[in-house]
Amino acid sequence: MKDRPPCLRVSVVSDERLLRPNFSIFIPAYNAGRHLESVLERIPRETWEGVRTVWVVNDGSTDDTASVIARASARWPKLKAVDLPQNRGYGGAVKEALRRVRPEGVDAAVCLHADGQYAPEEIPGLLRRLSERRLDILQGSRIASGKALSGGMPLYKYIAGHALTALENVVFRMKMTDYHSGYLLYGRRALEELPFDALSDGFEFDLEVIAAARARGMRIGEAAIPTRYGDEVSHLEPVSYGLKVLRVVYRFASGHYSRPGGERGE
């Protein structure tokens, strides 16, 4: 009788993680009282059931954001509030959220914006892509769907974004379509290794995350997401932001993000 070949081992843990990822969500919120509750309501039921924590960071808001968060905390027990007495900027609020997420030991974290521009309904699919593709960073791309303009993106943003993306692809040696989307998912390696506290407090924080991840050889990818521009108020100043983007690109090219502790140097 011939010997039987050895049995192949199947990784059950890996399959379960694809189906039930261990994750948290964080939401930086500044003067987001009009939209925050509807954003929370749009998070799919399956996501609420599976999420470990939904962190909402009130970044020194002067409207009714604090009371909306208090009301939401009573409605959704997994929601935890972080109240910053003074505005720290977008990057500052994200860093405060990541300080809370890191000790949780989750496999993934989702950055969701409080103004409803990024669809909460996409979270389950994005988490699956992050896991299946074994990425360290996944960015939602408004451009990849081909519907950015029909979704309300202003023409000047589309043109400027296209030009900056072309430059960024050359310098980063990648093939992305939308480096300026704030819909970011962080895998465990990114959560554990990236020097978030050394990065900017401004809107260029997300691009610095990508630059720092790329400098460390992390796996970065994107997935198409819907584009939605409504009546939300943007706090981003386009010209200033564009100049800061160019500074991030220059710093990456000069090896700035490869130096331990050097990310924040002027």
C-alpha cells in the first residue's frame, strides 16, 4: 500500500480574520454638529456589531458637536468620546484618535470623516480589501471610480489633484489615483510602526502617513469609493494645502521620512 501524501494545513485564523476583522473606527470632528449623527446612522449594522470601538474626537468645536456626541454615546455604547478643549487641526485630532486605537491591539483602524463626504457604507468592503490584499495602508480613491466630477468634486480640485498625483506617483514610485482622499484604513503594521506623533497637525497628515509608510517599505493600495460633495463646510485652504503637499513630496525625495525621528523637522 502506497504512503498517503501529507495533509495540507488550512489557516482557519486567516479565514476568520478575513470574515471578522478585529478593527476600530475613529472620527475626527470639528464643528460637525449638522452631519455627525447622520454619519453614525449610516454605518452599517454589521459594522456596528463587529467594531471594537468608535472613537469620536471633538477637536475644539464651537458648535453643538459636543452635545451631538453625548447623545450618540447614549445611543451607541461602543462609541467613545475624546474632547479636545482647543482645536489642534485635522492631523492633531487624528493623532489623538490613534493614541487611543493603538493600545487596543486591533488588526485595522478606519478613519471616517464627520461631514459625510466619505460613505460609511463602504467600510465592510474596504476592510475586506485591506485584509485580502494584505495591505498596511488602504486609501479610498474618489478618482478610481471615474465619477469624481459627477459626484460633485469641483473642477479646480479635480485638475489640481490630477497634477499633484502625477508628480507624487513619480516621486513615490507608485501608481495611485487619489493621494488626497482622507478615507484611510490602517493595518496592524502601520498602527504599530508609523511615527504618527512626528507627523503634521494639518491636512497634509494623511499624505505624510503614505510617505512614511512608503519609506518603510509598507504595502500601500487603493480602492474605488463614491464621491459626494454636499453642503458640508470645508476647512481646507487649497493653495496652502497644495504648497504643503509639495513640501511633503520634496521631503520624501530627500530621504526625510526614512530618518528615525526626523519626520517633523523643519
